[in-house]
Amino acid sequence: MAKKVTLVVFSGELDRALAAFIIATGAAASGMEVTMFFTFWGLNIIKKDKVKSKGFFKKLMNLLNRGGAKRLALSKLHMLGLGTVMLKKFMKDSKMPSLPEMIKMAKGLGVKMIACTTSIGVMGLENDSFIPEVDTLAGVSSYLGDASEAQVNLFI
């Protein structure tokens, strides 16, 4: 029986998203069953580039909180975007895959990606706001079911 890993992906910053996907792909490549549960700001990682919302406040939330794996800021040393540009250059120079490439790699390795239904509403999103790699939309009880069977549980 394969060991199981769950990750709650709460943060929507590039460096933390990279860490989550490095762990997820590493675990999956090692034969572990991996579930990633995206909630609150972490939903930005798996959002489509252009999301349409209904209602003034939801539209405003999405305008101020534009996401997508290509548009994430750093948690530290962002420097008005210069830090992000530098990190992406260092990654490319080191032949490290980009975050969108890591998402596709994770999917190819069988990583299960779940978007939190409660957070979808709170963040002003709709159920169709996510990239095709997302397996399902589910609540915290789904995550807790997976986490209760896992040997490794991480919060990023």
C-alpha cells in the first residue's frame, strides 16, 4: 500500500507555491499518493488567467487579486516585481521547470488537486474559475478524510 501525503496550499506566493509543487512531485515520483488542497490565497495558483465574476464586489476582489500561476508575487524580496523576475531567470538558468510546468508535471504524476468550495465563494470566484488540472471542488471534510489516512500532512 502506497504511503499518502496531503498538502494544504494556503499561500498564493510564488516561492511557497514552488515549494508545494516540488514536494508534491517529489513524493509522487517516489510512489506516494499525493493530494493538494488549495484554499484561500492558494486558489490563485490554480486560477485560470482570466476569470469572470458576477457582482461588483466579486469583480473588485478578482481585479485586486489577479492570480494564475504566471502572475504570483514572492513572499519576500518581491521588490515591485523585480524579485519575481530574478527568481524566474535563476530558475530558467538552472533548467528548473516553471510553476505552470510543475503543475502539469504534478498532474502527469497523478497528484490529486482539490479546490476548496468554501474558499471559492469567500474569494469571489466561481466553480469554473480553475485550470483543467484541478480534479475536483470539495470541502474541508474531503481533505480531512484524505489527511486522516496520510503519513505526511503539510500546510504551506
